[in-house]
Amino acid sequence: MALLENIQQNFTEFLSRQKNSSLNEERNVALKKFFQLGFPTKKDEEYRFTNLKEVTEKNYNFFPAEGNSISQEMIDELHFGEEDFDWVTFINGKYHPSLSKITSEMVEIAPFEEAENHPEFLEYLNKIADNGLAFTNLNLAYANNGLFVKVPKNAVIEKPIHIFYLSQDQKENSFYAIRNLLVAEEGSHIEIIESHHNYDESFVLTNTVTEIYSGKNAKTDWHKLQNDSDSSYMIDHTFAKQERDSLTTVNTFSFGGKLVRNNLDFIHNGQNINSFMNGITMIGNEQLVDHHTAVHHKEPNCESYQNYKGIYKDQSKGVFNGKVFVDKIAQKTNAYQQNNNVLLNEGASIDTKPQLEIFADDVKCSHGCTVGQLNDDALFYLRARGISKKEAQAMLLYAFANDAMENIDIEPLKVKISKILAEKLEVDLAFEELF
């Protein structure tokens, strides 16, 4: 038996556990649509460089055991100088309030299984997710895990919220369908960090869909920190819809996971919108990280900025496919897209394809990509000043990736990313103090 059979055979029991859920009819429709579409293969253009066979041929338990031995100390180790943050903890698909902390009285938060009691949840759920995709349908069919966040009009949530998704003490491979929904009303401001951690040697497949609604003049930041084990697979879809004068940022920092696919869609629904997508990928061994982005400029006088940096070691592989669509009426659009990559070993590779589809004539749009190695002259300059080869390489690579972190407002997150980069580069350097 493999994943497709797991999906089919477990659905009846899954629905029986969702007692009186108003979403069960939609779940049935979504599952039928999933089977019509089937898993994408390398024959599909969007998955031409990413083979899911390794993921789909395994068996998974769709009902992970709730028992675990996660302690407060283990949770503390996951934090990174964020004692003043708020956080929400999910373990084996279940919300754990005793290991969570929400101090803001202005933000409305509910785990997915309780969110149906909130009118806005059903009003916004599944309204911008692309239901023509197999994994978004599979997610809706099995979703019973995730977070609903609503920020009321003009509320500024000063403390970032860190969402932890943990899996532990599972004897079998586990499947999680996570559904996040953020509704930021007019003039509000919030920052969210999302991270996933598998503590077992058994494999975890996480299928995540996140929908972000940014109201007029709202500011929303969603940071994805991906630094999981080689027994983890992740298929992630994020959809962001923005109203006029809003600013939305999605930062994706990919440092671990056997196979990670990040899909990101921005939809503009008003003028004077700003969208930022930044990414840093540094992987090794035989890991694969695939970034697919799209910005839909449907109104005039808007801007989008994409900046993705990749560093690949050993036999690792990267994929970047960034798209910008500019409608005929979207005059005065300013769209920037850049993907730069460094290959540290002969076995590492990157397939990159930035794309522009422009139907307006008064725009400023640019795109580009580079693939190369470290600059020998810069490396010689540093080594001539007594810096070891490994440290000199690390300093150049950090400088290469650093501009993708420039718009992070959370200082502890910047420091954490710097430390992860130092760890991956096997040096004991405090990059944040050097630059």
C-alpha cells in the first residue's frame, strides 16, 4: 500500500471523527477533486524538476498517536531569545494550551478544530486557495489541524506569534494536513513565525495550506523557518490576498527537510499594494527545496519584490520558478524578481526559471538569475588577512545571503537565521556582529 491507497482507505474513519462538522460536505467534494487530479508527476510542467515518487510510495498513518514526551525544556530549546513573544504549540496534530502562551487580548486565536465556532472562519476559509491543485484539495479533505488568527481593525499586535508544529513518538510514518488562516482587518499589524520539527526517525509528510487576508492599510508578515530533519517531507501552499494600501511579506528560510516544496501566490485587489517575498535556502546531502512563486498584479500603482538566495552543498538540488503576471489595467506596476545561487560542490544543482507575463505598457519590471561559485579574488583577499579558508567562505556566503533578511523586523529571528547559517557552514562565527 502507498499514499494514494492510504488516502482512500482512511477517509471514512476520518470523517467519522469530525463529528457535526459543517465542513464535511466540502471535504467530500475536495477528495473527489483530488482523485480526479491525482498526484503531480514530472510530466506536469510545474513539477518538471521535482519528483514526488519517494514521497508518494511510502505508507503513512493518518491518525498519529497523541501520546508524547515533549517537555517544557524541549519547547524552550526551540525558542531563540523570544521570551517576550507569544507562541502556540501543536504536538502530533493536537493543540496544547499548556505549552502555549498568548498574552495579547486584541488578537483572536483558535485551533482549527474549534475555529468553526467563529463566523469569520467559515466566511474566509478556502476562498483564495487554488482548488485546481491536487495538494490543496487533499489538504481540505483531511484538514483538522492548524490555526485561525483574526486581528481586528486598527489593532497592532506588538508581540510576534510563533507557531510550533511538532511530531514525536510515532512508530509509523505520519501524515499531517495543516490549515492556517490569517485575517488581518483594516489598519492592523501582525507578525507570525511558523516552524515544524520531527523528532522521530520515521518519516513525516506535512501538507500545509495557509491563507492570508490583508485588509486596507494592513501590515502582515509571515516567516517560515524550515530546519527539519532528513525524515521530513513538506508540501506548502500559501495564498495572500491584499486590499489597497496594504503590505504583506512572506519570508521563507529553508535549511532542512528531505524534500520541501513551497508554493506562494500573491493576489492584488486594490491600488498602492506592496508585496515582499524573500527566501534563503541552504541545504546539503541529497535534500531538495523547490520554490514556486506567483504575483498577480490586477490593479495599477502596486509593487512586488522577490529576492531568493540559494546555497547548495553535496548532492542537494534547488528549484526556483518565479512568475509575475501584470494585467492590462495594472499600469504603473513596479515588479522586481531575482534568484541568485551558489553551488559549493560539483554534485549540487539548481533549476531556475524567472518569468514575466506583462500586458500593460507603463510598467517597471525586471527579473534575473545567476548560478555560480564563490569569487576567488574575494576569497584570496580574506585569506591574505589571516582568515582561514572555511571562515572566509562562510563570511562571503553570509554576505551573499544577507540582503534577503533586510526587511525582517524581528531581531531574534535574524540572529537565529545567522546562527543556523554558521552551523550549516560549520564555523563558529557570530555573523550578526560582523555585518
